[in-house]
Amino acid sequence: MAQPALDHEVAARLGARTEELDGLTHYWMLQDPDRGAEALERFWAACASA
């Protein structure tokens, strides 16, 4: 938590993708649920087209 560089490194090693929601914290779903939902929808759309 609060270590984006480490988060990105771990995700890359696992073959996962990341997306930062600038200005939000671990509680992004409470701080800006609309922006979080947009990120999730982009992820799901990318999975569906793969």
C-alpha cells in the first residue's frame, strides 16, 4: 500500500496489468466510484476482446 513502484514491479512479474487512479488512495471505490468503475469496465472490455 502506498508503494506504486513496488506494486507495478510485482504486477509485471505476475503478468498482471495496473492502472493508477491519480489522487486516490487504497479507498478509491469510496473516493471516486465512477472513475473506478470506468477503469474496471476498460479492463473487462480488454479481457472480453482478448
